[in-house]
Amino acid sequence: MKPREAFADQARSCCELGSPLTARICERLGAALSPEQGEVARRILNWPGDASSRGDSVPLRLAGALHGLVLDGSATALADAYTKGDPDTKLLVQTICDHEAQILDWLDHPPQTNEVARSAAIIAAARFAVSHRSLPIEALELGASAGLNLNFARCTLLQDGAVSLRPDWRGDLPHGMFTVTDARGVDLNPLDPQRDALRLLAYCWADQADRLARLRAALQIARVHSPEVDRGDAADWLEAQLASPAPGRLRFVYHTVAWQYFPPKVQARCEAALNDAGRRAGPTAPLAHFAMEADGGRGASLHLRLWDGQLRIWSLGRADFHGRWIEWHPVAESPSA
């Protein structure tokens, strides 16, 4: 998708996901950017690949850069306009021109959100899995970013807590109890919750106070319970993690809105590693795979596979990409489906 189309498309998505401020920014900049405004505009308008959220997410790279300038105090006029919820086009363009070097650096990196609200779906899936195989969990996350969702066991679902997750829940709530004995993840470019806190906060949309508060709380937890995230390729890592059995534990592999960014060969190797380990799994060393991923429908689909001497598959329901709502309706599916 070309850059101007990508900005318009991102504006629509931001409206649907409850951020009118980010929608206005994307809409206005998509229409206003022109080559004579400087290197940032030229680079964006001449972007060589897919600029949309299904490709390089160029609008969100720029939106994150601008929010970063607001958060670190570099752009006070823009910060005032953000507070009012309506930065005008002239101010946006001027801010880009005034902070060209910083913004060019942000454009070099794809957005890395660590949407903590997705832990609500992870918690529910873990409860559901343990209700079928009651063992301590070894959690393995693909595409973990800063690893904040590796601390899902330290979040609370529809209860008070340091990180309280309160999605609009539709359906029966799974009540199984679980313990996590070990949690580890992998990412091509893992972020550090302390060193990269500004980057993580900047990619969280500025007019979504609940998301920002939840993220700040999760960052506080990560300072005490530092997530273990390895730098590497998801397929290489998963093959190594699943190479040997884990008796007495339920291995719980999961990913949330990450699979679509894996190259097809990586997806195929991850799938092969899961199936191979699944064939070796048994009642005392089961394997579960939970996916919260886009499938073209409303929000993300929730799917769980469990290997414990047999293969069982469930469609668990659907969830908002940012965890605002979860429709929880587990339905068993045929393994051949």
C-alpha cells in the first residue's frame, strides 16, 4: 500500500480502536506531507515497501515518534495540543521539521507495542488448558517484544491488582487456577523494559489513558520481575526449546498478534516444531499452543491446541486487538479442520 493510502487506512483503524487523536494525526499528515517539507516527508512519501499496518506500519512509526517527543518534553507546543486532543496540521508539520533527526531515527524501526491487555486472553487460555491437564506451566512466548506479557500470571483478570485487566467480557469466565514455574520468550529485536520504556510508551496512543496507565504498571512489575527474552529467530528458538521433553509441566507456547509478521518459512518451521513435539507429548508432559491472531474477521481469533497423547483443538472465541473486549465461547474442533 502506498504511503498516503496507508495513512488513511491507519486513521480508519485508529477510529475503530478508540483513538480519535491518532486518527486525526494520521489523516492530517497523510494529506499534508509534501517533499519540500524535508527529509522526513520525502522518506515517507518515497517508502519502498508496503507502508500499511500489514507491512511496515509507516504511519505508526511517525505517530510513535511524535508521541515520543511529547513524552520526553521535547515538543511542548505539541504536548499542549495533544492534551486538547486536536493538533492542527501546521503544528504537526512544523514539529516534524524541527525534530527531523530524531524522527528519522524512529522511522528506521518498526513499531513494537507490548499490549499488556492481551494478557487477559492469555490468562483465560492458560486456565482453560490447565482445566484439561492440571500441571504447572512452562510459558514460551513467540514475538515477545519486551516480554511484558510473560508476566501474565502476575496480572489479575476482572479483579483488583497491580495490573488489573478488565475487558468487556462476554461468555463464561474460565476459573481454573494455574502456576507458572518458568516463562521465557523470543524476539528478533527484544526491548528492555527499563532502557526502552519511552519507546514502548510512545507506541501506546496518547489519548488512551487506561492503556498508558496499564503499561506503566506493567513496566513497574518488570523492574522487579525482569522478563527473560532471547534475541533470535522464532523458529530456531522454538525448535531448541521443544527439543527435549518437560515431564511434570504443561508447556504453553503462545503468541498474540505476532504470527502475521513471521516470514512464511518461519511460520512453517514453527508449525512443524509444534507438531513434532506434540507427537512426543503425553499426559505427564503435555504441550499447548495458544494463538491470538488476526484472521480477517472482527478482532482476533483465539485458538488452543493441546497435545497430551492425543490432539484436541478449540476455538475459544474472539478478542479485540487491544484487549478491550473478549468473546469467550469455547468450541471443540476436529483435528482435521
